[in-house]
Amino acid sequence: MTDTPSSNPPSVWVLADDRAGNRSQCFGVADALRDATGFDYQVKNPTYGALASLPNFLLGASFAGVNADSRSQLSPPWPDLVIAAGRRTAPVARKIKRLAGQKCFLAQIMHPGGGMGDFGLIASPNHDGSFNFPNIISYTGAPHGLTAERLADEAKRWQGRFDDLAGPRIALIVGGTTRRRTFTDAMAVELGQQASTMATAAGGSLLVATSRRTGEAEAALLNAISAPKRVYRWGEEGQENPYLGYLACADAIIVTGDSVSMCSEACAGTGPVYIYAPRALITPKHARLHGELYEKGYARPLNSTLETWNHAPLNPAGDIATAIRERLGR
């Protein structure tokens, strides 16, 4: 144990920035910690200015990368524990520790890009590579909030809403273009055709959800789908987002491999998961994740045949929360 929070229970801040994947990871760990201990948390929502793009070894422990509104949220009384995710939150967390004193424990999800010794715990995914520091733990995928209990609740909430579609019902969860890769119309067509072939051969249907990043390729995807389907288009007004309902109720899941969080959440249940991962869409980091998911039996590469198999639920949030508790002596 490196630092010990002074209050009982400790005050906890979650630095939840504007990237959905980072937010879901923070909340997954914070919720798992709260479920185990009763420790509630406050959410701080940093937004960033131009300096946030600088390397963290230059920013150091500072609020320089966040804008004035964000800084106004970051004031005493300082927390005993900070949970944060992603490179941009790391300088902010380190500055909070400087101001709060050594009693403040920093739990960082993903590599902080500098100042390793300031963190009581760094939870680093295996696909980011190995780092030889005593305060680092490693895990598969990404932490999230989709526990067995949450999925069971969502299954009850969505029960009966997909009964007009023949089973097996296959969720098709579509991401899209990232900063480094483009989700093209050709990829969208290939994905739509492969998913349709799988559903049709099994006598079933598709539960389709697109995302903000699907962009203009959405039309090509939907035109390529010939199987019976239910479609949620990103941002569609007047329709509740069924993402959690799809994950909870589907008999199998197809997910595009461009998002670590989406792939991890797809594996939160126990049913078949297939990853669509053409080489032109996937970075080396994502390819390493997919390989680990395949090797450990959480997922398989997408093909045109639906196979029946099961796997253990994937969610490292509980393991990370346990590691925080151990280091805090709680």
C-alpha cells in the first residue's frame, strides 16, 4: 500500500472526460468499487484546450490542458481517491494529488504517459503492451458497467420488444471511422452481407445499431442487409437507444473491431461474439486485443456461420476495483 485515504469512507472523484470509452471505463470501475464497499463518488467532467495535445512529460502535474470551466470544478475539499482513464486525464489527476497532499490515491486506467510514480495503481490493458512497474496491473479488454445483474435488468426491461423478429436474434453493433482508420462503404457492404448470410442461414434476424462514427457508410450497410432486421440509426429522434437491450437479449453478437470498449461490452454476456475486423480498419493495438479475445475464447472472427458456444463474462472492472481496495487497505 502506498497511500492511505484519511476519511472513512473516502471521498472519491471520477474524472470522466469527453471520450465515451474513457467514461465507460471510469464508471465501470467506480460502480464496481461502490457495489463492493458503498463508497459513492463525485463526477468531474474535464474538457480540454489546445495544450492537452502536448505530451504528458511536458505537461507534468498540471491543469494546463483543461479549460477554465473545468478548472473551476477542481477545488477543495480535495478527494482521497481519484479514478481516471486516458492520457489527457493523467496530468489533471497528478495536479490534484499535488494540491491534496500525499493522502490522495490515484487510480489510473490505461497508461498515463508519464509520472508513473505518482499513481497508486495503474490498470493497463494487455493490448497496450507490458510495463515493468510495481504499481501496474494488467487485464484483458476494457472495464465497463455491464455486470450480469445489469444485463439481467436490461433483458427484463426489453422483454417482448423484439418478439416480432424470428430467432435466433443476432445483434449487429457497428462502430466506424476512427482517427487512424476509415470505415468505407465497401467494408459496410461486406459486413451487411456477412451478417445477413449468418442470420438467414440460421433462420433468424438482425438487431442493428449504428453509431456516430458509422457516418455516411450507414446507408451502404443498411442497403446490403437482406435479412429481417430491426434498425436503430445513431441520433434517430423519437426512438430509445436499444444498445443495452440488444446486448442483453441477443442470442449472438457481431461487433466491429474498431472500439476496445464495444468489443469488451459485447463479451460481457456468455453467448457467441463475432468480431468484424478487416485489416484496413484495425490498428495494431486493436488487432492485439482481438487476438487475445480469440485465444481466451471470448470471441471469434466473423464468418457466415452461426455456431453455438459460450464463454465466461468479460469485465475487468471488478478486478481493478479489488486491486484499489487492496492497496487502500479497505
